[in-house]
Amino acid sequence: MAAPLISQGEVEWITAGVSYNTRNDGRKREDFRQLKVQLGMLAQATGSARVQLGETDVIVGVKAEIGVPDADRPDCGRIVFGVECSPVASPAFRGRGGDELSSELARALERSMYPGPSGRGGGIDLSVLSIVSGKTCWVLHVDALLLNIGGNLHDAVSAAAKAALADAKVPKVQVVPGEDPNGKRARLQLPGHSRAGCYSSVSDPEAGLAWPSKRVYEPDYEVDDDPSEAMRLDASGMPICITVSLIGGHCVVDLTVQEELCSAAAMQVAVDASGGVCGITKRRQKGIEASLAMEMIEVAQRAAAQLHTALSSSLAEQQGQQQMAVG
């Protein structure tokens, strides 16, 4: 992506303003721009949200489908993150121009929100997405589309992903005994055995079984499309990425495009609603001293409290309106 141009005089002006705790748009160093959240933007999605943070505009859709769990998490569902850069946001995104930024944003989401091996300890308890242990689970595809770039993309995408997952309603699914529609021979499972080698054909009179047996078919899944029966995900524990940048030796959050050109070092901190730090990633070229890194983490925790409060308030208001409309 081609970087916008900025003169040395503009860099000095922005840096001087930050040193006096006054930015071009009137904000303090730790202030965010106005946050706007709209839920349910995509009718065909399991959940969706559009987030506008200043001039930055992002829309995220969540789609649920039945899939196979990871081998190391047999009792958990999965979340797959993807980010697309629209050519509308920047001419540089035409063709494969936005692939590098898309991959970076998707990795940042996965690092900050994906839980540990147990499925717990992350943004969402993935164990509630399990259907049949080791065989089937819900797979949530979280896809973000960048509509406009006005600075601080990571934080905006992170907030939009949390809002979309909070809006998601996973359908109720019931596992029922399978049938044999093709008239194929059923399988016999010998009592006390669970391995595939302990199966015999029902239609084989020479099996010579000395104990009872029962037919075993692959299970079927009945998905209830009634929205009132769907399960709403608890996204309250999901962290939000807060990017703290250094401008003239001062810690600044929620940078505009012009301010980002004045910063040579930044730290991305994933912070949950309780103020806990869930992950840290160093960004940009310049190194960060250890003492300054601790200060940046503290700034991120204070800034995260603002963003979590604003996002939670907006989500509660809109979800309340949705419930009233359904009722």
C-alpha cells in the first residue's frame, strides 16, 4: 500500500502539538475519535457489525457452518479470521495490492482472540460450539472488509469483530440417528468394542455372532432456523486491540493517517474488559525501551477502558432494541 505524502513541516507541527497534549482535531493523547456501531448490517450472516472510528470504516460478517474440530481441541469449535481490503478504500488495493495488510490484520485478530488448547481463556469459550466431540462442531468464519482507511485500522477491525460476534446467533442443532437412504448394508457394532475393525455386516448370515449387536449409522444433524431458539455468543470477555504509538517520545492512541506517518514505533496490546493484558505485539521499525514499554501497556489499559465502555454501551442499546422488535 502506497503511503500518503507528508511534509517535514507537517511532521514538526503534529509532533509539537502532541508534546503539548493537543492534537490537530482537538483530542488529547489518550482520546479516541467518535465510535459508531451498527449491528445486523448483513441479513444473510449469522452476525454482523459496521464500525466507524473517525474516518476509518470497517464491516465484519460472521458465518456459522458445521465442520470438523481441531485434533488438539476435539471438544471445541473453531474461529477462522479473514480480512479483505476493498479497492474503494484505496486504489492501492486493486488486484493483490492489499494482501499483505489483510494477512497482517487477520493474524493480529487471531493472536488476540484465539484461546488456549482447552478452548477456554480466550475471547469466546469455544467449548459451547462443540456438537459431537471429536467429530463435528460449529466453525465461525469472521470476515472483515475495509471500506475506508482513516488510521488505526487494527483497533477498528478488532472492535468490529467483537461487535459482530456479539451480534451472532448460532442456530440450535440436534443430533439424530442416521438413516440408510441408499439401501446399503448397515454396520454392526459389537458390544464392548469401539474400533472400526469390530464391525460386521447385518446381511451376512455367516457372521456367527455369539452376542447381541445393533445397527450403527452416521448421525444426521437437524438445524433449527427459529431465531428465538438460537444461541447468542457471550463476547463480553473478548479483548480489543489497542495500538499505542510513540510520537516525539509521547504515547498516543488512535492515530489518524497523518499521525501514523509521524510515528516510528508502536505497540499493539490486546486488553479485555477487566483491564487484563491478553497479548502484545511490537509494530513498526524503531525499537522500544523496556521502561517505555511498561508505560505504553499502562496507556493501553486506560484507553481500552474507554473503548470497551463505548462499545458495550452501544451493543447493549442495539441488542435491547432488537429484543423489543422481536417481542
